[in-house]
Amino acid sequence: MRTRIIFSGSGGQGVVTASIILAEAAVLHEGLNAVQAQSYGPEARGGATRSDVIISDTDIHFPKVNHPNMLVCLTQEAYNTFSGLIRPGGLLLIDRHYVKPEKKVDARQVELDIYKTIMKEIGKPIVFNICMLGAFITLTPLVKPESIIKVLAKQIPSDFMAMNEQALQIGQRMAEAYK
């Protein structure tokens, strides 16, 4: 099993944080191998962001993702740049608020209202990435939600844990409804 993933969006959306959480959950709590690498645009916030994650049950020899099995695009720029890279039959997850699909891709394209739902139910965009991660792990059961929660518990202040758990569950619920 080898899964190649690109998380893409804009600085400040938490794309890199979500990818690190996923990779750590895979390694620390699922017994898998994982690598994570990221690149940013010229601005720290608002510039283009990309994070590659490879999860495998065997050794990983090259950390870069050229043709992902799974692609998450949280901005139009990310969609326009990376949607052509996805492997045929892969999974493309986009947020309807930020991305309007313009081209047909040979992939299962999942469009969810992640941002709007987070703003409606929690009112704080800071957990947008965790909601997206909840949807992602429901659509692609690479790691269990419990593994994500264990990593979150180590990485975020306890005052914010309930909000992050709620965001993860909202993402899971959205993906389940989509299925």
C-alpha cells in the first residue's frame, strides 16, 4: 500500500499543519511509514502552499509526490495548478467556497462546503483545516479518527481541543453524507 497525497491551498489555511497531523498519525498510531514535505509561495500568509505526504506500509525512498492518488485543493489557484497531476481514478477533494471546478479530471471529484459549514457551526475559520482532514480521512480511510485526535492532543493547547474535535467530526459527517 502506497498512497501519494498533495494538500494544496493558501498560506494561513492550515494545509501544512493538516498534512503533518496526518503523517504523524500514520507513523505514531497506525504503524505505517510516512514522509511529509512542504513548499510555500513568496508570502507567509496568502501565498501558494503545497504539502506532499506519502503513506506506505513499505520503505519510502523519494519524498516528493509527482502524480498523487489523492489531491486536496483549497484555493482556485491550487486547483488550476495541481488538478492535472492526479492519477486516473484518484480522489480530488475541493472546497466549494474557494474552488469552482473548471476542467474535467479523470478522478473521483468530491466537492464539499467545508468553509461555509465551519463558519456556520463553529464560527472560526481556524479549524477549517481540521474539518477538511475529517472529510479526507472519511473518504480515504488511511488513518483512524482516534489517531488524528491523539496527535491533535499533543500539538494544540487543551483549551482548543474540543473545537478541533468538533471540526474533525463535522468533516467526517460531511463526507459520510456525501458517500
